[in-house]
Amino acid sequence: MGIIRKKHNKKSRRPSFKSVLTSILATQAAIFLLLLAGVSLAGTAVAFIASMPLFVVFSPILVPAGVATGLLATGLAAAGSSGAMAVSLILWVFKRVTGKEPPKIMSKVLRKVFPGGGTHLNWQQNQKPSQRRPAAAPSAAPAAAPST
């Protein structure tokens, strides 16, 4: 048994003017971006070499300053996340124990702590369907017509 090969009729297609122009412009853009990357790398290397003596001289000051800045940032992030977790836990425990909505002041605190306004802690969705209160009925007063 032999392998049957089909003969493909390969038509010699000539590239269009648009594709030739596109490839020329793309090549020029790529060359320009490569040159820009090389100049940027060379400038960065020169700046690094020039500033290295300053880093060596000021390292007794810069290293402790960097460590202190890192510790302060870590402490602030830990304090903020702990506070946000405390507020959400207080609201959760309040809801779990009393079965009521939290006071309005807690909602104000929650809006300040959570950037989303605490919308992810929607109490109505966490309740069973039998415990959910119906949504408030729309007011019967018609909307005021805009004055011109």
C-alpha cells in the first residue's frame, strides 16, 4: 500500500500593494521601537552607573529608611484590613443574633470602610425566602414634570 498524495494546484499569488505597504510600515515601526528600547536601556544603565556612588555613600541611611517604610506600610495595611474585618464581623454577629437589620449608623460606617458601600453584604439575599421582607411599594405621588 502506498501513500496517495493529491497534487495541489498552487497558484502563484502576487502580494497586493496594500500588504506590501503594510509590511514596510510595520517593519519601520518595529525598527523605531527597537531603537527606542535600546536608547532607553542605555540611558538607564548610564544613570545607574552614575548614581551608584550615591547609593553606596547613603546606604546607611537608605536601607533603614526602606525597612522602616516597608514596616509602616505593612502595619497600615494590617490595621486597615483588621478594622474592615471587625466591622463586617460585628454586623454579621448583630444580624445573626437579633435577626434584624443593623442600625443606620453601622451602614454609614460600613460605607466609609468598604469602598463598594457594603453592597456585597446584602442582608436580604442571605435570608431564607420566608424571612425576607417585601420591597417597599413605590410612592403613589406622580413624578413632577420638568419645568421649561
